[in-house]
Amino acid sequence: MGWFGGSAPKAPDPKETAAAQTGTNVTTAIANGYLGNINQNTPDGSLNYSYGGFKEVKDPTTGAVYQVPTTTVTQTLSPEQQAIKAQQDAAQLNFGKLANGQSNRLLGILSDPFSTKGAPAAGDPSKLQAPTYQQFGSGPKLQTSIGNQGNIQNTIAGAGKIQTALGAAGDITKSYGTEYGANVQQVQDALMARLQPSLDQSRAALEQKLSNQGLEPGSEAYDRALKTATSQENDARYGAILNAGQEQSRLAGLAQNQAAFQNSAQQQAYNQQLGSGQFANSAQAQQYGQNANNAAFGNSAQQQSYTQALNNAQFGNTANQQMYQNQNTATGANNALKDQGFNAQQALIDAQNKARANYINEQYAQRNQNVNEVLGLANGTQVSSPNFVPTQGQQIANVDYAGLVGQNYQNQLAAYQQDQAGIGSLLGGVGSLFALSDKDTKKDIRKVGGLYEYRYKTDPKGSPKRIGVMAQEVEKIRPDAVAKGSDGYRRVNYGALFNVGEAR
């Protein structure tokens, strides 16, 4: 019994597994044979299976002996089919006797060698005369250039200078006098001087009237009457001021009209100068257009001459090419006639060879007919066997005993390996063959039973503790389970130490 979880499961014995599987297969095959061998009866006959004892079969691997039944299959024809078979057998015997007698006649026929004497003569290929073909002539010489048709005019004669500036047409009046304050005041003073005596007289008459009516100065009626008179006086003064303003507007309008008249005269002079310049430029453009038309007409005439020369050259080349094609067509037709004559010679030879082949085939047919008659007599037909109905025999599937044994072993082995993986995790990673277990590499060591709890000095702070042995102690009692690495630290083979893998 191994330590920590026991030893690995025992592998199945191949010999025992094979023997069990063979026994299962043999018994299943015998059962399937009984199920599949079904007796059949038809109108034309019957098919019967019978069993006459057993035969011993020995397994060379295990020495086991198996009793295998022996089977006999008997096919019986119906009385009618048996009678037909007897007649056919007799007819076949007669055909054989007749063929035997006729075969003696073939001795004389086949003793004479086959001869082609009297056959039509074959065609003679040596008498074929190969045609002499006419070679195609070289192509005509074509015109590849066109003569000079005159120069192209690429400049236009000058038509005079274009006027680009206008003469002075006088200054433009940009402002006119608007300072008529003195005139306004003068008009206003004159109007007020004329108006004031009438206003004073009207006020004096009003005051006398009010006094006559018994109204005292300061009374409400008296003040209201004076207020009305004051408003009328103010309206009269406003009218004088407005009249003065209208006079100012009249004077400004006269000045504006005078400035506008001056600018209109300047614009008329400018327009006349502009019209003269445009007329001169229009005449220059007209002259330029005439010169351009003359140049275009000359170039058009040159293009027309070039086009005509080009068309003449193309027409000549087309005519030459057409003549060349006509010559090639005539040459091809002559060569085709020569091919036709050569093909006629070949057809004649083929006809002669075909006549000879037909004659030889007829001679072969006459010779082979006698042989075919004898062979036909020698081949008698056989009676047909009864057509039995295909049966649907039942089958018993073999039990995969070896597979079941192997699967059971794999399941046990997987469980064992899972147990060992848990033990390896518990022992702080001893899954490898030799695990680091040197006391000098450990810290926080505390003995628990026959083992120790510890952490490696390289483990981070707070990591879980591991469980294992101290290599220095194991080395004293099991030196074969301890090895020292190149780093100088000892390692323990836990599998060897605890006999992991020992048979159960």
C-alpha cells in the first residue's frame, strides 16, 4: 500500500481480456449463424440448412477450446424443374456429340492456310503526286507621304493701336454753397420788423378791451386771454422763421441746380470722348477681324488642298491593295484546285484499299462461320437455379468486453491521478520528480506530526503554508531519494520517498 492515497490501479491482463473477448465473439457468432440460416421453400425448389455435429477450435493464445457447429446447405429442385434440367442435360449432351463430329470437318478447313489470292489490288501510295503550289507575290509599293500643300498662316496683320485712355473732360463739382445763415437772419429780421408793430397794436387793443370788460390783470380770464394772444404771436414768429428757412432752401436749390448743370456738362464731354475712343477701337477690331478672316480663308484653302492630296494618296493605295488581294485570291484558288486533284488521287487509293479489305473480310467470315457453328453446338444452356427470397436474419451485436475493461482501467487511473494531483498540491508543488526541500530555502518552519509546515523564503508575504519534509533529514535515511542541484540546494524525490506508484 503506497502513502497518501494508495498506489495506481493495476492494469488489466491483456491475455485474460483477449480470452474473455474471444469467448464472447465465438458465442455471438454461433447465435448469429443460427438466426441467419433460414430454410426457404419456393415454387421452383427449396433451400435447407442442417447441422451435423461440432468441430473443436482452439485459441492459440489462451489454449481455450470452443465447440463450433458444422452446417450443411441442401438445394432441391421441384419435380417440374428437375424434369426440365434432365431435358436440358440431354440436349446439351447431344449438342456436344454433334459439335464433336463437326469439329472433324474443321480439320480440313483449317489445314489450308488463309490466302489473299484473288483479292483486288491495293492502292499504291507511291503514285501520289504532290501538288506544286503557286507562291504569293509581294505586296504593292504604297504611297507613304503627301507633298507640301502650302504654308499655314500663323500670324494676323496689325490693325492699328487700341485707344486705352480718354482726354480730360473738366472737373466734377463735388460741393456747393450751403452757408446762408446771414440771409436767413436778415429775412427773419425783416419779417419780424414788419410783423412786430401789428403784434404790439393787437396786444394793446386786447388789454384795453379786457380792461373795458372789467377784467383785472392777474385774474384767470385775463391771463387766459393774454395766453391766447401770446400763442398767436408765437405762431406768427414761427411763420417768420419758417419763411426764412424756405428762403434758405430756395437759395441752396439754386446752388445745387448750378452744380448739377456743371457736372452734366462735364459728363457730356466725357461721354463724347468715350464714344470717340470706342468708335476708334471698334474700327480697329473690325480691321483685325477682317485680317483674321483673310488668314483663316488662306488656311482653309491650304487644308482643303492637303485633304484632297491625302484622299488621292489613300485612293491610290486602296486600288493597289485591291489588286494585290485579287492576285492572292487567284493564287489561292489555283492552289485549291491542285489540292482537289491530290485529294482525288487519295480517294482513289482509299477506294482500292476498301475493296481489298471487304474481300478479305468476306473470306474471313466464310472461314469463321464453320468454326462458330461448331462452337455454338458445343455451348449448351444451363438450367437456372431457383430464385430464393432474401431473408432478414436477426443479428446479435458483439459485446466490446475488451473496451469495457480498458475503460474501467482508465476511469480508475484518472481517479488515482486526481488523488495524486491533490497530494502534490498539499505537499507544496512536488509534481516534478525532485522538489526543492532544502532547509536553508525555508522559513516559518513548524513540525506537524512526521512532516513540517513551512514557506519558501521567496514566497510573498501572507502566502499559504506548504507541507513537506526536510531534505537534510531524508538524506540520512534515504539518500537515494535526495539529489543536490547545481545551485547547491537539496531536492527530494517524493515519489521514491513515499513509494508512489506501488502496486496494490
